[in-house]
Amino acid sequence: MAEEEKEVEGAGATEQTSPVSALKKKSPIILIVVLVILGLALAAGISIFVTTKIMADAQIDDGGEGRHHDPGLFMKLGDPKEGILVNVGGPRAGKFLKAGIVLEMNPGRKTVINEETHAFLPDAEIRIMDITTQFLRSVKIDDFDALKQDELKKQLKDALNAELGSGSVYDVYVTSFLLQ
């Protein structure tokens, strides 16, 4: 019996005194954990790169004037109650357009917006109304179709930005529309 105890003690002593064998048993687990952490870090890096690349491309497609801007000032064109009233389709068409148009303006444009009152500067308001009226009068009757409204709003925004400076008008909103 004493011999059996020595064998059991001897077997335990070799396991305890052999750190290399213990390290070999733990080594695959550590290696797997390290590889998983590296894989997750690589996946996160790729995800961040792809997301920022897509967002940058989307902003370039918008002409750099996408929804990523400071809050704008909303300014109604024309009469506060009536909006804008113009004849459209040429002098012989006999058609009239009554529209409520609201511009989302860049508040940082000191040449267009009065900082204190948050209203159009008088010369800017005259230019804006002139451009808008001329634009609406030059549009053909067929282009006032509801399916083409987004394109018309974009063209008006581009015409205004060309006159007032790029980025002056963030967006154009149509609040009422009556073509008769």
C-alpha cells in the first residue's frame, strides 16, 4: 500500500512540476481567444471604413448639400397668407399658379439673412422673388405634374443657389399648389 501511495504521489508530482505540459494544454485556448479578438477588431475596422466611405459618397452625390447641415431658417415666399401668384405656360396659356413656397435657408449667409431679425435682407428678398417668379413662369404646363414636383423643387433650389451663393438654400418646400 505504501508503494501505491508513492506512485500516486509521484504521478501528481510530475504533473505539478511540469509547467510546459500545463502551458501546452492552455495554449490552444489562448490562441483561439486571441484569434477571436483579432477577428472582431478586424471586422469592426472594416465596418467603420465601409460606413464612412458610403456616407462620404452619399454626401458627394448630394452635391455636398445633403441633410448634414446646421438647422435652417424657414422663410415663406410672397404674401404670408396667399403665397405666390404667377401666370404660367406662356402668355397665351391663360393658366395661373398659386403656390405656397417655403425655403429652408442657411442661417450663416450674412448676405441673405439679417442676423437680428432672421428675415431676408431687402435686396436678397427681391432677388429671390425675381428668380422664383421667372423660374415658375418659364416652366411648361406639363412640368407641373405631381410626379415631376421633386425635380422642379431641385431646379428652383439650384437656380436660387446660383444667384445667392452655393449652400444658401438648403431645401424648397411646397406647402400649397393650385394650378388653374
